[in-house]
Amino acid sequence: MKLDTIQTAINNALKTHSMTEVETLRGVVAAVKKAAIDKRCEITDELVDETLLKEQKIVQEMID
């Protein structure tokens, strides 16, 4: 997944006033940016995918 796709989803969620979705997507963008800073690399599609999987695992553990 590309970061641009997430940004587009944020814009669409803002238009529909879905604030929960906006907050979630902004959290994902922040996590991707933090991962790029921690690894000292550019934001790539692979980094976005890796971060999404990591965030999914964290949320699943919180649910369980």
C-alpha cells in the first residue's frame, strides 16, 4: 500500500465526517513516519506494509 493511498483515504474520511476513521488513518501515517525515522530510510511501499502488519498485530493483541 502506498502512503498516498492512505492520504487519499484520510481526505475522503474528512469529507464524510468519519472522525474515527480519520484518527485511525492519521495514527497509521504517524507510525509509518516514525518507522522511517527509526530505520533512517525513505518511506517505501514495503515500509508501509511492514508498519501496517505491525500495527495490526498490536491491535489484535489488545483485543485478545
